[in-house]
Amino acid sequence: MEFSRTAARIWGLQIHWYAVLIVIGIALGVALAWKRERRMGLPRETTLDLALICVPLALVGARAYYVLFSLDEFAGEPWWKVFAVWEGGMAIYGGLIAGLLGGLCYARVKKLPFARLADLVAPSIALGQAIGRWGNFINQEAHGAAVANPALQFFPVAVPIDGGWYYATFFYESAWCLLVAALLLWAERRGRFRRADDEFLAYAFLYALERAVVEGMRTDSLYLGAMRVSQGLSLLAAALVALIWAARARRAPRTLRAAAPACALAAIGFAAAGNGAGVFAASLAALGTTIWMYNWGSTEK
């Protein structure tokens, strides 16, 4: 199944679907944050200001991260290939890091609580990722290994590319991010988050665990030595969030407070060994123990 990467041609300029989907994801994410900013106790126009600062930084960061860990790919190529984002090659973690740094600077200048700004954008980031991942489908990238079992050769389990079937990892992540956005908004509406920054931490934790599992299935990962960069970074992020929540949940049993981050750290060992089943099992354990610990803490007086 092949699709044209070009969505339209305007005055000789090709508009690629990859860019169109990213723009749609950004636009809907900004609209979602704009609708919620007053409810989050933030001044009007906060969302617009953040978008004008953080979105360009995020795009630059996403590309820079990809190029940094793919230098061999650009060796011998024309210099302008570094900027050819329409050919694919952007990494969400680079975008997140750059965008968060921009948000931190904005918070300090405007004297606004960074934690509240992070909570504001968390569902929007997840929504944007859910939409943007379909750009990988158009570019026929970010997929998993070949699917040999004919019983599994159907979408959404797999996706046809160049006459073969491959695990549709782009779709797994898109669906998960959409679910995360919905869960965050649901929990926010019902007052389930106890502290400012918990909503963003919940996004970071849920996305990190999913990415760690799905990254292990992909065939185009960026590597640092033998470790998949995004897999290792995801598990470190999940462990950090679990540690933060463990430090706050003082009345939870010590064993539970230790188990939550320990499971995420154990997953790193499995990832380094290339054990996908171990990563999945340890990530699932980290998810269960951390939710249990957080909910235990929510009953504290």
C-alpha cells in the first residue's frame, strides 16, 4: 500500500503529508490548551505565547536530535539534507526537550508556575503525537519487523509496505497517545491529580512506558552503542517519575515505594540485553505498582 507523500502543489512548491499532519496535530493541540487555560488558572493568551515560542523550538529540537544520532546517514550527502524534514526524520524526545526548555524560560520571564504550564500542554502533546504519527504511515517508516504469520497480516496489527507486511508500530503509538490524552482530560475534570505537575508527570510516565515497549519492536531505532536511545531515555524518564511520586507518597508502604521505580530500572537492564519480553513485563509491573502507589497516596490525609 503506497500513498503519495505530496498532499498538494502550490506555485510549484510541494506540500507533503508529513508536514500537513504535524501542522494539524499542532493546531488541535493549541486549540485544546487554549480552551483549558482559564480553567487551569492561567492568564489569557498564555497558550498562544507558548505556541509561538515552544513550537518552533520543538521542531528544531526534534530534527537536531534525529540528526545528532544519525550522523552516518548524512555523511557524504549535500548539507541541505540536514534540513530536509519533508523526507522524514524527526524525534519526539528532541522536540519535548527543546519545547520544555522554551516553556521554562517563558515561565521565568512571565513569573508563572512552570508546573501549571506543563500540565496545560500535557494532553495537547499527546494529542499532537497521536495525529503526527500518521505521517510515519504516509512515509512508510517507524514500522516494526516483518510479519510472517498470515493470520496477523491485517491492519491495525500490521501494515502493508512494498509488498510485505510489517508490525504497525506507528499505529500502536498513535492509539496509545490518543488514549493518554483522553485519560488525562478525564482525570483532570474529576480532580484526580493532587499536585501541580502531576498531569504532566502522568503523561511522561504513560508515554515513556509505551515508547519503551514499542521502540523495541521498531526496525529504524536510533542507537547509542548497543542501546536504543529512545528506549533507554523512556525508561529513565519512567523511573524518574516513579521516584518523584514515591518521594511524595510517604504513607505508602516502603516496599511499594521501592518497587515502582525498581521495575522501570529493571526494564533498562532487559532493554540493554535486547530482551523485548522482559521490557514488556517490567514496564507492565512498573505501570501497576506506580498506579497503586499513587492511588494509595491519594487517600492520605
